[in-house]
Amino acid sequence: MIVVIDYDAGNTANVLRALREIGVSAELTADPQKIAQADGLILPGVGAFPTAMAILEDRGLVATIKTAVAQGTPLLGICLGMQLLLDSSLEHGQTAGLGLIPGVCRPIPAQPGFPVPHMGWNDLHVLQETALTQGLAKQDVYFVHSYYTDVETTYLDATATYSLPVPAMISKGKVFGCQFHPEKSGQTGLGILQAFVGLCGQDKD
């Protein structure tokens, strides 16, 4: 079973709909036992980093997620969910993250012609081949965000050009992040979700 982690961060309905479209069974839950037993985990999200981390802590899910990852369960963070994978964020002060991928979440610098939030379709520039980046070079995906994940190149799989090379996809081991919304990125996005599901050994219904 693929589990979409429920922490009131929004956009879960679109993620579940996209998974159904590719024929994949998934459950939205905050139950630590179900999360611990999942074949794969998806951490979506829209909103503020400090609020999201506070809810995960309140629901006892931080330790649950870290334990699942340590045991080899694949994890995909989407948008805010990707940012939460890092050590910390500078959004509204400094807040500790899940610490699954080294890095800091920083505000996108506003420049003439590049409004913040960064919103819209952008081509992907693939830097490293992973299970999720195969065939993605120059494919369009949909972004909505005001912060970016500042990580070492070791963990940076793809970027998109904006006021800076926006980290679009990151990974470490079986932990993956998409700053864009695959569930809103047409067939390209569905292909990314299908590739992630393939890593989880999850068969279609």
C-alpha cells in the first residue's frame, strides 16, 4: 500500500486522484502504524514550513517517518513536502526539518521579471540520472513556491531556470523530492509518480 501522509497540509486530494489515474491503490492517513507498514510514503504539502512541522510533531509522525525511511521505505516529498525533507528552513525564522536530506530551505530572491512566488510551467534540466529523472530532460512541470531547497550538488537531481537555478528534484537513497507538483503536471507528472510507485514494489490494482 502507498500511504499519503495526512498532516492537514492540503493538495492531498489531487495526489490521490493522480495515483488513481495511474491505477495505484493509496490511502490518506496519519496513523503511525499504517505509515510504518506502508510500501511507500508520499508527503505532499502546500503552506508554511513551521506549521507543517508542528503538526507532524503533534501527531507523532516525525519519528514514524524517520524510522520508516531508516528501514528502507521509499519516500517522496512534494512541494512543501520536499522542503520538509531538509535539515531546516528559514521561513518565518528558523525551524528544524526532518533531516533526511542535508540542506536549508531559503526564500527565493525576488528580481525584476521574476516575481515571488515562482508560479507556472518550467522545463526541467536533469543533472543526475535517478529512477525518477529518466526521460525528464526539457519536460515541462508546474511550480508554485516561494522558497527553494539549498542542497549540495550530490543531492541535486534536476533544476528549473528562474531568478536562480531552482532545485526541482533532489534525492538521497530512497528519499526523493519534487519541488513542483507532479499531480498537476500532466503525463510527465504521472510518469514520475509511476516511477516512484515502481520503487515501492506496489502493483497496480
